[in-house]
Amino acid sequence: MIQKKIVLRFLAASIATSLLMACSESYPGLEYDLTQGNGTIENQDSWSEKTPIKVFVNEQDIFIVKDNGTRGMGAFDSNDTTNLARLNNATFYALAFRDGQYTQGSIDELKNPTDFRWWSHEDSNGPRSFSDYMVNNNCLLDGPDYNLGLPMYLLPEGAGMLHTARDVTEEVDEYYYSPVNQQVPYNFFAYYLDDIQPTKVNRTEESFSYDIEIDGSQDLMCGAAPNLIDEIRNGNLGNKWNFLSADEKRTIENIGGYCTFTANRGIHPEVKMVHLLTRLSFELYPADESANEIEIDSVNVESRYKGNLTVAARSIDNIGIEWDDERQPLYLLDAYDGKSKCSPLTPQTVTFDPVIKENGGSWYDQPHKVIGSSLMLAPDTEYVLRLSCKQTYPINLKDPSQTKDWIFHPQYTLKLTSGEKFEAGHEYTIKIAVYGLHKIEISIVSVPKWERGEDVELDDYDDE
């Protein structure tokens, strides 16, 4: 354990921050049955046996971090007792587009690069000039809203299956593989926007993306199914692959992706969802007997908050988010049930237990409070943490009822000593040790219990 102290001489109250990182793997598991519509087609016999689209994700990729609730749905947690209801309210979106240029057949339209302006519905909600309805030369799966993928819901204990209904007892709308291009490969995508409302939707020839802004309360995920040939080479298909005949294996390897032929043999895409944001949670610890004289009224972290999120593209390697450099403070909010209006942080104090000190314990052995919910931020190499604190003190010794509030705003720059960045999909806990009236000491501590604990460089306080 390494401990670093910085003495700041111009405040009468002190706050010690300790940042410890717990790395989490990230990303969910989906499955959905999707029906590609019911329009009129010339060869009804080819549509007699429809093949449902099924897409899976790994559920454990969703349940990676604890969430006490903020304005958005926030990050999911498998230990959260309210998580089943919250998960039912979460909306995922699914998309599927042709995988590159098709060189096996003679259809000219399939020889062109995939155009992401096309969509798979006949509705008037999108441009009719780009309707791919029933043909699927470009788009196999899309939403009834041209600006979104197909809304899907991940049900608890559903083996990673995404449904088109929120309740497993409701009738599920099915969507099907192309009846025309049965051996044309498609790429599958899924994403989760929480309650983020995109500021702009971009459907171009090469990709489908959103301009978005985060507020610190929302989770953000996206992903694509891995290349099928890579899955075969890595042995990830298991018995599904072993039970196929040599001819079937050669056909699938020749197709090179997910299609009607593979689905009829039980081979379905599994989308590898990734969390795109870094999560910070906050804990308050009393560091001396007068800690309860200091009240924490507000916590904010300066973060990038604007970006362009690509949810589908010609190359699945291009899925993800590009962040703008502009930064602004994102505020920690109170714990939230996901339904009522969000609330500012409730002021918090902590009470010191002298018995723990008498037994040789340190401040991080003291009972702590989790303050607010978590902050979901753009990954970065450092963050600026600001606290708003209040101490009430008497101004008349003869009349203790006459008091005055002293408001102060400590500010710290948080860095990992290794120089590494705060990673997306990882959780970092900031432990704030609160002192009363004495010389300021700031201790940075690594605690072995964390999966990956690192020391944090903390810049000197800037008085604003």
C-alpha cells in the first residue's frame, strides 16, 4: 500500500479523496425474433417456411456495475433488487445490414457496397426512395421509425433473448430472414441509449450514427456480432458446428456470415455489447471526530459530453463513439427510482466512530456513506473533481444560535499514477475522507481488495 499526502495551508476544513479502481468487464447478451414484414411477393412458395431472426447477447455484459439510479436508467446490476422491473423498462435497438459486397451471384445490386440509407420497412415514416422492404439488398432489420433500430426488450431469465414485447406473456412480433437473399450474409448490431435523445441522426451510405450529449446519469452501449468465420476458427460455435455435415460447413464458410442458411442450422449472431462510458461512484468517510461539522452539498466532475455514436457501419470495427473535446461539469444526482423526476444531491455528513480509531483503525475503516448515484462519463486520462461544502459556525460565543454558513469549493485533478486512462466499462470508486477544523491533509490510498487498485495523482487545490 502506498500513501501520499499533500498539505494545503489556506483552508480550515479538509477533504481527502482516494480513488480506487475496480475493473469490470462490460457488455450484454441479446436474442430476438424479428419478422421482416408481410407484403406481397411474387413467389409465395419461397416464403412458405419463414426463418425467424434470432440475435443473442451475453446478459452478464449488462450486469457489470452497481447503480443506485439517476435520471436515466443508469447501469444495471445483477444484485439490484429493483433491477428486474428496471430491466423490463429498458429499450434496446437492433439493426442488420448486408455484410459488404456480395461476389457469389449475378445480382448487380448486391455487388455494390452496403448503403445504410436503406431500410426494411414499407411505412411512410421513412423515405420511400430507400425502402428495402421484402428484398433486403441492403437492410435486413430496422425499426418502424427510420431514425431508430427495432425496439427490443431483454427479459429477466430470458437466456439473453430480446423480445419485441416488454412482457414474456405478451404476443411477440416475429421478424424473418430474407426470403429472396437466403445465402447473402448480414451483419447484426444492437445499441442502448438509455434516455438520451440524439441531437442529430445521420444515415449515410457508409454508416448509421447519432450526435449525442450525455448528462452523467445515463448508460450507453453498442455492439456488433463478431465475424462468423472468426467464430468458427475460434471454436465458439461448439456442437452447433460439430453436428453439421462437411457440405454444410463448406457452404457456410463460403457464405461467410449470418443468413437464412445459417439460421436454419441453429447458428445465430451473438452481439457483443460494450459499455461506452466510465463509471465513478462516491463514498464519504469520517476522518476525525469533527467530520460531521462538514456538509457535502454538491459533487461534479468535468467531462467531455458531446460525441458521435456509430451504431452500424460497413466495418464492424467502426462501431463506437468519437468524443468532442468540449467539456462541462456533470453533476452527481440523488439515488433515483427511474420513474419520478430527478433530484439534486441531498447534502450529506458522516459521523466518526472513536472506538475504531482506538483499535488502530484508519479513516477508511470507518463506516461510510454512498453519496448520490454514480456518474457515467466519457473515458479520459484525467478528470477535474469539484465539491461544494458547507460548515456552520457560531458568530457569537454568548449566543450559539447566531451562526453563519461558510461555503467552500475544493477542486482536484484526478489521474491514475500509471498514466493510463479511465477506461470505458470500468468502475472507479472515489473515497472522500472528511475532516473537521485542522490542517488539511489529503491521502491517496490503494486498497488491496480492489481488483485493480492504482494510486492517483492529485493536483493541489485551486481556490475559486
